[in-house]
Amino acid sequence: MAKAAVVFWSGTGNTEAMANAVVEGVKKGGAEVELIRVGDFSADRIADYAGVLFGCPACGTEELDDTEFEPFFAEAEGKLSGVKVGLFGSYGWGGGAFMETWAERTEAAGANMVADSVTCETEPDAAAIAQCEALGEAMAKAIA
């Protein structure tokens, strides 16, 4: 059975809640999944999975977390060509513009996006949780 990784960073717990919903979606879709904090994952492990879902909130001025996630993702970009990828994250201001930039970077790295990225403002509501689950299910279908 194909396996997906959900790799995330969360400062307040909002993106972690989204990550848990993405995991549930992958399971509903019939694939195996592993939930991993970005600090416990290295870019070299991307090849160990049939697909990877990345989650990070907007930090600073609509940027990825610069302490752990951005350094990891900068390294990961060189390993994303042909990889099935999904993106999700929360934001507190700025309307979530960080996601558009992040998706463009991911696509420029040659990744195959499995679905539209998912964002929500602050804590995910029922609609955002459903979108996260759908993202996870889309990954499960893509790696089947």
C-alpha cells in the first residue's frame, strides 16, 4: 500500500489541527499515512513516500516559519521534481497570500500538486476541516 507523509510546523496549534484532518482524509481515501513534525523530518526522506503533504502557517509578513520550516523547505525544493504534493496552512492576517507564493515555489520545483492548497484564517472551522480531509483524500487517490 502506498504511503503518504504529512509534514507540518505549527505555532499555535491551528495548522496542527489541519494536519490531523489531512491525516484523516488520507486514511479515508485508503492510503497509509504518517504524521511528522518538520523538525523530525529531513528532505532526504521525501523519496520514502509516494506523496507528501506539507503544512505551515503564515508567519512574519506572509512567509513560511523561518526557524524550522523555511530552512527545511528550501532544501526540500531540490527533491520535489515529480513528487505528488499537497499544501495547507493557517494565517492570522494578510488573507493567506503566503500560500500562493508557496504553491508557485512548489510547482516551480517540479512537484505535481494533487489538489488546490487549503488555507484558513486562525483556527480551522468545520469547512476548513472538510477541505483538509478532501486534500488528504485527493492525495490517497493520487498515490493509489
